[in-house]
Amino acid sequence: MNRRSKLALAVCGVAILSLTLVAYGYQQPAPSEEPASPQTMPAPTMTKLADGVYHYFGFFGSSLVVVSDDQVLITDPSNPARAQSLKDEIAKLTKTPVTTIALTHEHYDHVGGTGVFPDAEVVCHINCQPNFDLDSLGDVPIVDTTFEDQLEIPVGDKTVQLHYLGPGDGEATTIIYMPEEDIIVTADMYEPRALTHKNWVDDKNFTGTRYILNTISQWPITHAINAHSPGTDPMDMMENVEYYNDLYEAVYSALAAALEQGGFPALFGVFQSLPNTLQLSKYQDWANYDTSFPRHVERMLQAITHAD
Ligand SMILES: [Zn+2]
């Protein structure tokens, strides 16, 4: 790696962490007499979910870790610093090196750091590569294996499934599922009782996200790992299924009423007024509602009328 790449990585890592903190609404600690220190970042945790199956949470990001005698599968190393922390925590569980890295989608804040695991096979949906080709900062991985609809990866006596159900957050949205353990991993599809911040919804397909969440909510799930919060309660996901359904119904009804009254020209009026007038009071206590709900209405309007 040359010096420019290293610099880019360092800048990128700091930028991504800062953006992540802001985007996902992490609270700053209350002001105190103590000087601010970088150690306010919570220590990483490795939580056992089932035999040989763990949830790593560190640097404000989640990874699934599946361990067998001679294989280790992980998801989303994210960036070199986080990947090293993940590697250190895995070393407390097994001497076996990471053999497979399954990426949840193409967004750069999830896919960096694969170089920390030099022997691992990197798996990403076929839609990842065209987005990696556009990278300027130099931390996207070399993808070894792609898939289109579904891929099954055996890890010892366990099975890890990768499902593509269409665009959700990005174009390569991959749902990772362990059918024996009923453990699911989604990334950037939802946050517990929080709207995805308005800065990060431009590449989120709102009808696609609704479709994916409704589909996977029918699967048996004991633990639902999401990208940027430490909890795995499936109820967090179910509340978001309801949110996306409620948002869709409210926006669709307004569009249908306008069409009936004024035909297609009336749709322009809905685009202008609805983001400022629609409220879903059920969700007003969720984080980011005040700042980001109007943008969610816009994105759902665009998804219904424009397919993205
Ligand atoms: Zn994303």
C-alpha cells in the first residue's frame, strides 16, 4: 500500500466514523468537568447468540461472527481500525483465521478493512463491483465471489444464507440468514425507534426497503442484528416494518386522491405540499423524526412514482 492510499484510508476512517456518529444520532456524553477524550467510544462487545455464533459490536457497527473448527465467517469489517478490533476479539474465541467475509451491501462504510484478513474469501452481491469501480479513496475490497439471488455458505455444520431481495439500502442489499439458528443480519435497513437520518436516505429505495422488511418479517427470527445499534431484539425490526407500511399507505393515499381529483398534473402539488403537511404522530418520539420525516415523505413519493 503506498503512502497516498494510507493517508486516504486514515482520512476516510475518521470521516466515516464522524459521519456515522452524526448520521445515526449517537448522543454526545453530557458535559462534565472531565476533558473530552477519544476513549468515550464504548469498548467492543462480542455476544454469544448460539453455539459458534456471535455478534460483535464495536466502532458503532455490527458484525456476525460464525466459528467452526476450521472456518470463520464474518460480515462487514467496515474499515481497517474496526477490522483490527474485530480480529483481536475473534482471537479470543479461536485460533482459526477468518476464512470468509460476507458483505451486506456496497456502501463504503461497510466494506473496508478486508485487508486485515488476507486469507479470507470476500463475497458480495453482483451489484457491488460497479459501485466499487467508482471508489476514489482506495479502500474497497477485491471481490472473490459474487451471487445474484441466493448463496449458501457452509461453516462447519452451520449454514449461512445470503439472499438478494432487490434494492433496499443501496443496490446490492443482502440479507444474511442462518435458518437453523433463526438469526438474521440486515444493514442500514432500520434503526431501533429511529428514522434513518435524512443525510443517508438518497440511496435508500423506500418501496424496496418496505418490501424487504415485510418479506423477512415472515421468517422465524430469534436475533435480528442491524448495522449500527448493539441490540438484536426482532421487535425493533417489526416496529420498522409497521413504520414503512404506515408511511407507504399515507403517501399512496395522498397520491391516489390527487390523481382522482386532478389527474397527473395534480401529482406535482402533492410533491410540493405533502412533505410539509404529512405527520405520522405514532412515530414522533422516534429519533430523527423532527429533522428527517419530511425527507422520508419525499423519498417515498419518489419511490412510488419513480421506482427509486
Ligand atoms: Zn448503507
